[in-house]
Amino acid sequence: MIHHPKFTASPSAAASDGSTLEHWGYTEEKLLFLGLSTMRGVGFAGLKRLGGPAGIAEHLQLKGRVDLDEASAGRVAKSTPGSRKKPGHLDREALLSKGMMLAKNLVRDNIRLLTLPEMPPAVRKLPPPMQPAWLFVQGEVALLWRPSVAIVGTRKPSPTGEFLTRYIVGLAGTLNVPVVSGLAYGIDSIAHQACVEIDLPTISVLGSGLLSLYPAKNRELADRILAQGGTLISEYLPGQQPTAASFVWRNRLQACLADVVVATEWKMKSGTAHTMRFAKQFHRPNIAVRLSRAKYASDAGQAEINLDIPREHDLLLQVLRKALGAPYNGSRV
């Protein structure tokens, strides 16, 4: 049995010395990774190609330096006449220095960096091509180890979709389990907001970096999530802007972190459909809820389990209880 990691430092303890960074889990391996991530032309794809923190440390051990062209797939900007030539490589000390600067800023924002061995079992059990090489986590790290319900759906919900979303959040509160969603417009935002209103911890999986929160209008909601013991996570670099592909790819983490995935309003061809397919692939119960006797469009999404609410409330509760197992008691097998 693997328990969640224990951290002792707090944001107020973010001093400038290396020992504080170590308390926050910022090992030399992670600092080297962060240092390389700050270099112009080096991005998510290049860092992942090098193997993330572990791969970069191994690369440095073998070669003594990292070639920027290799880390950026040749995308480093060429120098122009009269400009100072950009160095073609960085050694360990240079990367450590840059990494420490970034790590201190992350600690001030209560952001940790997890490598794969430090992640919850559900994430580590993903097929290797789908495993994140790293995760940035802001807020309550231990929340990722708790049984949870994912709530997903359209970015343009109807009043019915909002009602069903709040209904599922209410059930999660009754079962004392956090809600996983994505902080996007629509169902995501409604789910997180409902959690905040009933003081239920919630986990938000972002399609952007934690310091480039998208949509920006949800900054206040994100702050409230953190203030009430919730968690924001992202595998993207802190300042990374979102793309259509990054939202689709993050959906696998929503599906794998949760024990059951519930879609409250969605279409067959949508981002939510990706999450439901991931849930099926990871053997998570995936549920679509509909309002009893309501009429729905022909392109409305269908899940493996489709339930009418409130007519099939008891059956829904039974499915949720079975997926979640015993009530949370502070540990998870």
C-alpha cells in the first residue's frame, strides 16, 4: 500500500535557501528540469521527449550538458547580425541556478512538482504512453489520493444541465468525496462553484499552466477552491497557454483520478466525449444523467450507464457507492 507523500513546509516558510526547497520536494533532479524549462525555445514537447526530470538528470549525468537544439527540436531562434549569440548548451550549474529561481516562485504560490513515483497509484497505473512525466500541484496534495467523482459536461449548459450538475455535487457531498472537474466554462465551473458553496473539496485539472489559468475569469473561483482545501493540477508548464489538444489530453487525468465519471449534459461529438472514452478505457463507471421525462436532442451523449433523475435516484446512489467503495477514512488502499 502506497500512501500520499508527507510534506512539512508551508508557503510562509518559503525562504531563499535550498533547504526550504528540499522540504517542498524540489530535488536537484526537479531543479534541473525547471531550469531547462525556462530556456527560450524549450517547451512541453521537448522536455517530455527528454524524459522529464528523471530523463534530463540522466542526460546530464551521461553528457555533462544539455544541447538546446536537442531540447527544443531545433526550434531555438537563430541569432541575427549584431545580436549576441545564444549559447548552444547549458551545464548542470547553470540549469540549477535557473531552476532554483523558478522553484522559489512556485513555492510562494504553494505549487509543488511531482514526478511519476510521487503520484497517486491511479496515475502511475496508466499505460506508459499516457503517464505524465510530471505534475504541478497547487493546494492540498493529499486530496489526489481520496476516492472521488468526476463531473463533466458542456460549456454551454441549459438550466437542466445546471440542475443535474448541482444534484450530483450534492450526492458527492453526502458521500463525503471530492469532485474532479476542469475549471472550464459551463458544467465544470458550475460543479466547482457548487462544491465551494457546500464546503466540499474539489480538484481542478487544467488544460493550461497553473500560472496561466484559463479561463482567466475563473481566477477568483480557483482562489476559493484553494482557500477551502481544494487542489489545482496541471502537467503543463506553469506559464503555458492552453491549446485545443491540451484540453483533450488533460481529460485522461480527470478520468483516471476519479473512481466514477458522471456527465450531466453533453453531446456525442464533444470534449466530454473524450473524457467518457477515457473513463471506459480505464474501467471507470461512466454515467450520463438525464432529467426524468425531459426531451433531449438526438445528438445528446450516451454513456455505459444512463439514468433518469430523480426517478432512478436510488440506482444512481447504488452505482456511486459501489464505485467509491467504503466511506473515506483518511487512507486509501
